Amino acid sequence: REHSLAITADGAVWSWGQGGFGQLGHGERQEQGQLQPKKVEALAGQRIVAVSAGSYHSLAITAGSLWSWGAGTLGHGDEQD
């Protein structure tokens, strides 16, 4: 909800802001938030071409895949954050 995503020229994703629902993609919930941009290491090796920051989730798109993380029904077959 109060988080941002950015893509670098080489397709890496960075995130910052509030992360209480795992929407930053850093492997844990961050109740205090991430004040400085931090690379989303789980996407290393993927060339991301677009990102979107939802209220409590995030999305990233490659040429052939859609990645999602955070809270809610994300299309993974469950509602686990």
C-alpha cells in the first residue's frame, strides 16, 4: 500500500516502503519498512520488463512469466503471504 518498485536497465527489481505483508519481496515481513531501495534477490537472473505495486502485493513480469508476492489471493492456489 505504501511501497514502491523500480526496474533497473538490466531488469533487476528494487523495492522500498512499508512491507508488513511481504510485498517488498525480501523474504520477510518488514513492519518497520525499508527506507532505502533494496534489490529483490528472489528475482535474480530474471529480466523483469514491468512491475506493479498493489495495496498489499507486488507483481513483476518477464517476457514469459508473471511473478507475484505479498498478501492476498495471488494465483498460487492458496492465500499464504
